[in-house]
Amino acid sequence: MTPLDLALRGRLRTQRLGRPHRHLPSVGSTQTVAAEWADSGASTGAMVTADTQTSGRGRLGREWGDEPGRDLALSLVLRPSLPAEKLGLVGLAAALGVAEALDKRTPGVSLKWPNDVLVGGKKAAGVLAETRWAACGSGFRPTVLLGIGVNVNREAFPAVLTHRATSLALETGAPHDRAAVLADLLLALEGALSLSDDALVREAEARLTVLGSRVEVGFPGTERAPLAGTVLGIGANGALRLATATGEVAVHAGETTVLA
């Protein structure tokens, strides 16, 4: 099997993303490696990939699994020039970029707020955006560690996930070139990150599975009570706009469940 970094050479069409690139056969988490690299001065766009993660993690502290050598596990170092209240747009742009890359290979691609990518209603990819702050002059500068996991050629999932997860291979009935998927993903992500706030929100809303639906938003790991309401769309800062019994609420993080 050709290492992913070698297979990606000649296919990478981005200006910044994926440059430079470190590929490792196995890591605990690409996020951890990317964080260490960022601390030592990695430039924006630097990418870590691995054939497998032994301790991959997703949103809300959940575990993210992969099938060694068959899926995509990567983390990008980004140093955006954004105010704190706009950093939620980075994860939204990542989800949109992944969706556009998968769209080239299979129909039925949609987004589950805040940044899960679904195919046929099942999760095919996830995004984890972690922000770190460092002193810079008289202020602070953000670094976003953008973790992305894509189920590319996985053919089976644990029984508990069978009805909730899928892969490109399962949806199309054929294997896919991981390097080609990654090259398309990075190009689409670079484009999404360059969109204006309004354009990004508009394109993400067009793919939102719950737009106009009545949902309950839970807040795992906190004591905050769930919120119920109708999804109005996505706000200019990436928050979910929810019409509740007491008025419109902006939800910045949470887990949505569609109510019957």
C-alpha cells in the first residue's frame, strides 16, 4: 500500500492546506500530534494524517474509530484572522468542504449541525474544531486544530452504529482512492474557508437536514436543560437559530434530535 503522503503528491491543488504534510502509520490522535506541531511553530495549513488512530476523538469527548488504512484521519493547523465570536464558522466551513468532496462521489450528502456530514441520513464524516489561544503582542491569537474523520472504505461497523453510520464504499458499492478523496476535500475546504460569512451560512443551510424541523437540542456533559424548538437556520457566527416557546435562541454547541 502506497503511503498516503506519497499518494497525495501531484494531486494536491491547494494554496495552503496540506502544506506541509506529516503522515504517520499509527498515532493516538492526529489532534495531539497537530497540537504539538502547532506549539513548535507549524504554519497555517500544516496537516497531520495517519492510517489509524488508537485514541481518536470526536465532539463532546466521544471516541472516533477508523479501519486501519481504509479511512481518512487528519488534523489541520489553522491560524485564522477571526474574532472569537466567529470561530464557530471554521468548523462549519470544514463540514461544508467535506460534504462537497463526498458529493462528487455519491448522492444524498447533507449536514447535521454543527459539523457532521451524512450520506443517506447516516454519518459518513465528522469534524472536531478545537481552539487554543496564545499571547500575541498586546492581545491573543487563536489557533484552530481542525480534526476530520471520513469513513472511506470501511465495510462494517459495530452493531450499535450499523443504522447510524456509513462509508463511501458502502454507499457506492466500490472502493475509493483515499488520496483522491483527501485532495478533493482539501481543495473544497480551502474554498469554503474563503467564502464570505453570508455565503458560507447560505451554502451550509442549503444542506442542513433539520432546517424547518422541530428538534430538541441537548447539552451532554453539562447541567443545562434541553431546548425544544423549530430550526430557523444558521446564524452569522455559525450558531443554530432556534425558535422556542419563549423566542429565538442562538445555540452555539449541542446535540440535535428531530422530534416526531
